[in-house]
Amino acid sequence: MAAAMTLLERTTLTLTLLLLCAMVLTTGAQVVSRYLLDLPLIWTEETGRHLMIWMVFLASTVVYRRGQHIAIDLFGGRLGPRGRAVIGIAITLLLALFFFLMIRYGWELASRTMNQRSSALRYPMGYAYAALPVGGVLLLLYAIENFVGYVRSLLRREPPARPTSGTP
């Protein structure tokens, strides 16, 4: 399972990098066309914004899996491995609930906006909003991975093998 999750993370990271490159090229084209050619491209701003939405939702999943997000550590240093695992399980379950809600309501939003067209490119806005449920699915998968890691560490009375999110 760990190998599949690592492959998923690497694929997501590669896609995020490609989205970043596309966003930089699109925004650069907008700047060049507007200020050097005095001929603004109407599609570049919208494209850059939608690329950034997808990039943020995908990159956040990698940050979550690696445990590199901002965290408040008030009790974790004072607790033993068992206490950290119990708090980690509780936090992971709360996050999993939030991720499930992201999927549910994100899917609903994306579905409802498939008939709404973007202003410049005229494609369905549901494609832009689909970043919410896709990101939610990836986050939920990583939360399940974290949950399993915390349960294993609780049973073995040792800290998780790698940094995970929600580490108190």
C-alpha cells in the first residue's frame, strides 16, 4: 500500500509542477501581450486562475501526506508514543470527516456548474470546481493511510515510522 501511495504522491507532485509551469507561461503571455504588444489576451487571466485552483488543491494533498503543513504542537512533545497516536487518530478522524464533506459538496458544486460556461474560454465551470472533490479524494486516501499508521503505532507502542499529518 505504501508504494502505491508514494506513486500517487509523485504523480500528483508531477502534475502540480506541470500546472505551475502552465500557469507561469499563461501569466507571462498575459504580461507580454498587455504591456509590450498593447494587445491583451482575454483568456489568459481566467486560465491562470483555474490552473492555480487545481495546483493549490493538488499541492495541498502532497503537503498533507508529508506532514509539512502548519501545526500547533502544545501537547505532542509531552506525551509518549501511545498518547501521540491517540491524539493523531482523533485528529485524523476529524480531518477525514472534513475531506468527506469536501468530496460530497465539491461533487455537488461541480455537477451543478457543468452547464455554466466560463466567461473567456466558454468551457463548463464544473471543470474548475472539480478540483475540490478530486483534492478531497486524495486527502481522504492520505488520511486513511495516516489512520492506519497511527493504529499500528498505538498497537506497537512506538511512534509512526514517518512524519504524518495531524501529529500532535
